[in-house]
Amino acid sequence: PFDVLIVGGGPAGAAAAVYAARKGIRTGVASERFGGQVLDTLGIENFISVKETEGPKFALALEEHVRNYDVDIMNLQRAKALKPVAGLFEVELASGAIVKSKSVVISTGARWRNINVPGEKEFKNKGVAYCPHCDGPLFKGKRVAVIGGGNSGVEAAIDLAGIVAHVTLIEFDTRLRADEVLQRKLRSLPNVTVLVNAQTTAITGDQKVSALTYSDRASGEEKRVELEGVFVQIGLVPNTEWLKGTLELSRHGEIIVDAKGQTSVPGVFAAGDATTVPFKQIIIAAGDGAKAALGAFEHLMRS
Ligand code: FAD
């Protein structure tokens, strides 16, 4: 068996692998797509000490760094169950294979919920964005929409209003669902328009986004907003469906972890976007992966 089996090969899993391998323990990484969400990212400008890079380049660098150590990388492997068996953990892969380990670090990340309207896919990274911390500055002085009136949508709108020329917040429901304090702050901003009861129907443009159309659900009328960017903020879904009933999850499906990345099952650690750790960013996930690997190592020393 492995000493540490890491499930997920994004920034969190890669950092966990390097930290575990450097302790001289048997380390494996099973992941569906090594690199994770970073593979879908165009520019990265907020990983400290790296002024500017591209997602695929960063993902390759993660893998190269891990391959520099004696780590067993199992690519294109999806985990579908985790079970404690006779003092070990068994991770069952979709292929049917079973991988055994004394401890596990789960770093299966998350995915942004898509709005699934025409134009969303076509204009991804060409005006359609999901992460205001990452892509907000690209829209400096421009007009954007934020789709979604929950806490993350309203926070995104407030954040973006400080950078861009104008923000249109679009909510499907008849009212915003964000906390009142956020709504109050939002309403105090001069360059924000809030549309409720509005269903986004398409994102349009030529090479890049130039407009968004929505239907006014009260009147049924189709309307159009000219803009350069659309931030979709209708939820970040953790990739933890396969763990339901095994580990304690939050009501959003995030793996509940303590300060050392320990989950509700001793010997199982978790890191990055799949967990309750706040702020979903590369540098945070990477630091978190390092922490969970050290947590797993400490667990192995004591057991
Ligand atoms: P992920 O990157 O999601 O990696 C999860 C890993 O687990 C992948 O290898 C995946 O294949 C694997 N996996 C999932 N389920 C399973 C399973 N059942 N079995 C096996 N493997 C599985 N952050 C920044 O800091 N700066 C940016 O500029 C930036 N831009 C972004 C742009 C976009 C378009 C997106 C989508 C995100 C961006 N982010 C950015 C956020 C950042 O990418 C994430 O916070 C970070 O990748 C999280 O790392 P992670 O390792 O926790 O998870």
C-alpha cells in the first residue's frame, strides 16, 4: 500500500505530492485530469513570484515538479468510492481497480456551475468569466454583468464595481438572495444596476462578448445589455459526490476540515477547492495541499 494516496491532481494535489514525497514516504496521485481547473485558465497573474503565466503552462509545471520526485502518478483515473478496510483505506477507481493506502489526501477540487445559454461556452475566456479575483482586472474601465444574486454574485458585483465602469447584476428570482448587509452595500454603489426576475437567454458577440440578452420574466419581453464581460456566479460545486456518506460534508457539499486538513475520518485529509477552506484560489489550494500532506505525515508518525 501507499503511505499517502492523493486523489486529485490540481494545485492542491500537486503540492501535497511534493510535500509527501519529500518526507520519503510512498506517495501516489490518482487524478482524472492532472492540472485541474488551471487547465481551463487563460492567464494567471496572482500566483506570487510568478508575474504572469498561462494555465496550461502552469499545469505542466505542476506535473513536472511532481515527476521530479518518486511519486506514482495515475492519470485519467476517477475515484468513485473510499472505504476503510482493515486498518487501511481503499480507493475504488472507475476502472474497477482498487488502490490501498495508509492515509489519503482528497483534493478533487470544484467546478463552476454553468448557466448553459448560447454563447457561454463559445466566449469562455473571451468575455465570459467565473472568478472576479482572477479576471476582474481584465475588465478595468469596461462594462460587465454578473449573473446570480446570491452572496457570491453580490460580492462579485461589489468587488467589480470598484474596477470596471459599470456592473449589471442579473437575478432570475424576484429578489436577491444575498445577505442584507451585502445588498445594502450594493445598492449604495452608483455604477451598479440590479435586474431581478430576469432570465439570461444568450451571450452574444463576434470575436469577443459584446452583449447579453435576457427575458424580463414579468412582461416576457426580450431585452439587451451592451457590455464587454459576463461573470457567471451561480455556484461553485465541489467534486465530492463520490464521498457522500463517507465523510462529513457541509451543506454545500464541501469536505469539512480542521486547521491541519483532517476530515471527520482520522487518516483522511483534504485540501483545496473541495473543502470548507475559504477563498478558492490556486495559491490557497497549493498551500492547503502542503498542509494536508504534513497533516497526513504527522498522522502516520503517530499511528
Ligand atoms: P482543481 O484545480 O479543481 O483540481 C482537482 C483535481 O481533482 C483535478 O486533477 C481533477 O481532475 C481531479 N478530480 C476531480 N474529481 C475526481 C475524482 N472523483 N477522482 C479523481 N480525480 C478527480 N485561481 C487563481 O488563483 N488565479 C487565477 O487566475 C484563476 N483563474 C481561474 C480561471 C478559471 C476559468 C477557473 C475555472 C478557475 C480559476 N482559478 C484561479 C481558481 C483555481 O483554478 C482553483 O482555485 C484551483 O485550481 C483549485 O485547486 P484544487 O487543486 O483544489 O482543485
